Amino acid sequence: MTGRQRACLAEALCAGYGLLDRGAASLDAVEAAIRLLEASGLFNAGVGARLQLDGTRRMDASIMEGAGLKAGAVAGIEQVRHPISAARLVMERTDHVLLVGAPATDFAKHFQLARQARPTPEQRRALRADIRRIGKQTGAAGTVRLFKALARNRKPGLETVGAVALDRAGTVAAGASTGGIALMLPGRVGDTPLIGCGCYADDGAGAVSMTGIGEGIIRLAMAKAITDRLASGKPPADSVRHVLRQLGSRIRGQAGALVLAPDGRFAIRHNTPHMMAGSWDGRGKPTVRDRFP
Ligand code: GLY
């Protein structure tokens, strides 16, 4: 973790907690913290989002609150600085949960959400270098070869951003935002915009936000699996450890989770070498680390 990433995470924690301290809703705190991370360009979300293999930046985000189980999400959205705010608008201004692709981008434009610049020449050059490394592939057989090459070349990307929060009213919220994973096929969608996979929030159980390789997270519906264990009375650390063990043993997947119970107990756990994350309850200074037990 770089010093700038550490400072940015601390700033996001302060911004989120500051809102809660002034009586704001957990949903506001989650959105504010994630917006800061998206704007930083230091993580794989918003301004810093990865490019898919065709050179286009398509992003995913979701947000959920635990009082009314309301949720919103966008997938494959383009040219939007804050996909998390587009997700919140889907939740609050439509009867739907998930909008995808060009219509999601049009929806964000309709609400005049801030636009983001197109990928820089440097980002495109980096992608071309990656593609050269795995070799140009064409046709159906080429697609299969590409999948295999991608699986060999992909390093776990853990820079999806997310947040969970608990407000004074006892409502929990969770959100996540991502540019996906390295060397994605165009059109690939990961766990982040899928409610129950990338995030989940229920006042009767808790809030969970996931990071890691989405394919494994989806196959275990990890955010919901963890909240189900919370609902059955298991502590946050036990709940997340159990589901991470399943991910490792059944799927050989890699992920990390932010887990918050409605009584304020929380856990940050991962089965990856590192996970940049932190927490703050207003006492002392925010804790930010890149490894959790
Ligand atoms: N967890 C982010 C993704 O797989 O897209």
C-alpha cells in the first residue's frame, strides 16, 4: 500500500464517520466514502478503473441499505466519475435494482452525474503491452486460448473499493465500486453490481462489502452467505472466515470482505496476501492496514 493510498483510505473513513457523527444515514456515509476513493484514481474504481480488453472502461457499482432492503446497482457503465452515485439513483429514483451498459450510462447522463475523462494514452499503452504479452487471439478457438492465457496471467486485483456503515438509527448500509479485474473480456461483469454477491445489507443481520476475483464471489453469493451466518447469531469474524474457507477449498477463489454487525462488531478478513482497508469509530485515529488476520 502506498502512502497516498493509506492517506486516501483514512480520509474516506473520516468523511464517512464525520457524516454519521452529525446524524447522517449510513447510506450517505457509504456513498461519501466510496466517492472519495473513486475520485482518487488510486484504486480500481471510478477515475482509476481498469480498461477491458477492447480499451473501454466499463465500471460496476452497487449500494444497499438494511432497513427496507432497498438496493441499486449499475454494470458496464461508462464515462461516469462516480458509479456509486448512479447505483444510488437507481435505488432511489427507479423501481429497479440493476441497470446495465449504455442505458445505465444514459441514465447517469440524464441525472447529470459528473463525467470522467476517457482513458489516458498511458492507460491504453499499458493495456496494449498486456495484450502483446498474452498474444493476439481471434475466432472462437482464439477466445478459448485467450481465457486460458488470461487465467495464467491475471494477478489477483484487490483494489475494488467498498464501505459498510452503521448509523444512529441502527440502520446498516453497504456499497462497492469497481473497474473489474485485469485483462477482462469486453462485457465481463463481476460480483460488485450483483446484490448478495458484491454487497448486502440487512438490519436484522449486518452489512457486507466484497473485494477480490468476482467469479468465485458470485458462485458462492458471498455477501449473502456471510450475512446469513450473521443472522444466525455467528460473530462477524467467524461468519466471514467460514465463507472464505469455502471459497478457498471449493473454488480456489480469492476475496476479502468488510463485515459489520448491527451491534457495531465488525471484521475485515481476506484469503489474499493483502487487503487495503481500515475502520474508525471516532476514537483516536482511523486504523488503516494492508493485512488482516
Ligand atoms: N470484485 C470485482 C470484480 O471481480 O469485478
